Amino acid sequence: MSYQRPKGTNDILPGESEKWQFVEETARLLFHDYQYSEIRTPIFEHYEVIARSVGDTTDIVSKEMYDFFDKGDRHVTLRPEGTAPIVRSFVENKLYGPEYAKPYKTFYMGPMFRYERPQKGRLRQFHQIGVEAFGSVNPATDVETMAMALDFFKQLGIQQIRLVINSLGDKETRQAYRQALIDYLVPHEAELSEDSKRRLHENPLRVLDSKDKRDQKFVADAPSILDYLSEPAKKHFDEVIKMLDALEIPYEVDANMVRGLDYYTHTIFEIMSDAPGMGAQATICAGGRYDQLVEELGGPATPGFGFALGIERVLLTLAAEEVVIPAMNELDAYVVSIGESTNIEALKVVQAIRNFGFSADRDVMQRKAKAQFKTADKAGAKLVLTLGEDELEQGIINVKSMASRKEKSFPLTKIYEDFSGVYDEMSMLEE
Ligand code: ATP
Ligand code: MG
């Protein structure tokens, strides 16, 4: 009997997990600069929270949900995305109250679950980092949030990316456009994919999001939503463009882009990677404005803007662009102990070093000195402390700086009382 992880999931092992930490830490630091604070929501939610926000006719809700009835017969689902849970939390905790900052800016990171066909960059458990800003209708919020996403990729060292924008306008826009789209698609109904035949009547905008080849030739010639923008919607989109230009941020407008979630209004955007080999999974970040969602989930009318990025796809992009990720797991000291009688003292030494706030490790496998030195070297230890039976008898320990190859003996008491001093002294020998 051999067990395997569920299809479409990954074990993130050492060697890989450091890259995740680098991506997550970069996000935390940058989001702080933009004054976003973290919210952590549960991994599962009431089914309704997701169905109401993301939309019943979307692929996410109609095909991809990990939903089930719990032992109390409640219909719950693993979260497929982060915005709906955050909006639910925003409303439930009354974060729109007068005591809170406006706009209310928050970020999240963690696993999301969608029952999809697994492939490169497409998993059943994947991970997102996302942000939401509540309370601002100012197009400057749209633009600074997109700029923050671009800053994030720049800070990671990713270069081959493209910002693509569009507007879905307001209610008035969508009503006008919906009809135009139906009028255009109905004559081609028989040639559409099965999914799109259904979408055409339930939610025609969804046809534009189809990845099916049969639909794509019709999508390409579909009427442009930008021709149907209401006066206020056009004004908002024009302002966004003016502000992107003011910041000299390059962008493309794709009038066929609709995104796979129903809650968007006005500005939507995607950041695509042009790195080789990303294929159909080249969208690494996506988001936009959702001015009705807070109200939809029972809160006071509050506009919102946010995005989510897929960590797995960011890591694929980092690899495709051959970005070198800074090493984080350096080791300050390794204690080599020779002979059984040194076991207790080596334990005391390594603990003392750790208690001074340094990273330290030792051999516990009673291996030969040579193997221990090799381990120290592989771990990138800055100092190697060697304790043999002779040293133990004399109450000393040999300390070697791996950078300068210089060595010095110290009394064990010095290690216990002032390892920081030993560390500084050894560093000085390097110069
Ligand atoms: P796609 O069109 O690729 O299916 P989406 O429109 O469903 O993406 P969103 O729901 O907007 O994606 O999620 C934002 C980001 O999360 C995506 O741009 C992508 O980077 C990532 N993402 C979405 N679904 C998956 C998945 N199944 N596996 C890995 N990453 C994903
Ligand atoms: Mg999808």
C-alpha cells in the first residue's frame, strides 16, 4: 500500500518552501508600504457566500467548488478565491464603521481550492496573495493598486510582464452591452460550444471568457463593451487611463477581457507573463473594481478594488525568467563533536549559541569528524566549533571561521557567557 497526495495538490518541500517565503515576505513588506493589513479568514465558508458573490453561472461556482454538507447538514465549501470571504468578513465585523480607516485596505494569503483539470500552473489546491481596498470610488485607487501589483513583480525581479486593462462599466453599461452581445451571438448559437450555448442565455458575458476554440472566433469579432460605456463609466475609465499615463505605466486595452467572476464593475485588469513556457497559464495576477459586492453581501453600499495573484504561477515565472532568489537559510555555527563523552557538552554548546539568538546545529548521529565537517560546509556554516575529548578535558573549544579559514581556541565558559563576543571576534579575523 502506498499513499499519494490528492491529484492537483503539491507538497512544498525544503528547497522550494524558501522560495515561497521569499515571495510572501516580499508581499508583506510591500503591502505595508501601501498601508495594507492582513485578514485571515477560514478556509471554508457557507456555500451561499461564494455562490452569491462569484456568481451561480460562473465556472468557479457551477463546476469547480469543493462543496459538501457537514455533519450538521450545513452546505459549506472550501474557498475557491479570497475576495468573497474578505467581503463577508468586512461586513460581518462592521469594518466599514467610523472607527476604521478609509479606504479600508487589507491583504490575505493562503490556499484556495477549485476542482479543475490539473496541469502546469493549474492546481486543485493553489495559493493566492490578494489585496482589497474598500470605500474609494477614486480612479486613483484603481491605478495605485495596479501599480502596487506591478511593483511587487518588479521587486521579485520579474521583468517580462504586461498590464492588460478593460472596463465592465456600471449596471447601465452591462444592460446595454448584454443585449448587444445576445443580438450578435444568437445567429451563431448552433456553432458555439455546449457551455457557451448555456451561457448565452444565463450570462452572455461569460461566453467572452470561454477557453473553447469553437467560441474564440466569435469572441474575437464580438462588439466591444467600451462602445457601450455609460457616461459615468466612460469618465471613470478615461481617468484611469489618464492616471496610468501620468505614472508612465504601459498597458494594453483588451475590450474582450471579462474575467471569470461576476462581481466586477468598471476597471478590470490582468498581469500576463511573457516568459517562455507559461502557455495558457500566463495570467499571474488579476483583479478589478467591485462596487456592488459589499451591498450584495448585506453591507452598506461600499465600493471596492482588489486583485489576487497565484503564487504557483509567480514561481513558474521566476523560474522561466531564471531569477536568482536570495538564500535565506544560512547557518551561523555548526558544532562538531568527536567521541561519545562530548555528547552532553555539545548539546550545551549548541543550545547556548541558539539562546544568544544565532542559528546553530550539531551532529547527533555520532558520525566521523570528516562527515560532520562536510555537513557544516554543505549547510554554509559561518563558524565551525570543534569539541574533541582533549578540548573537553581542558575546558576549551576550537572555533574556525569558514570564510577566512582562521582558527582560535576559546574557553567553554566564554561560549556560555558571551557567544556574541566570540562571533564578533571571529568576524574581525575575516578582515
Ligand atoms: P484562469 O483564467 O487561468 O483560470 P482565473 O480567471 O480563474 O484564471 P482568478 O480567479 O482571477 O483566475 O484568480 C487570480 C489568479 O489566481 C490567476 O491569475 C492565477 O494566477 C491564479 N489561479 C487561478 N486559478 C488557479 C489554479 N487552478 N491553479 C493555480 N493558480 C490559479
Ligand atoms: Mg479559472
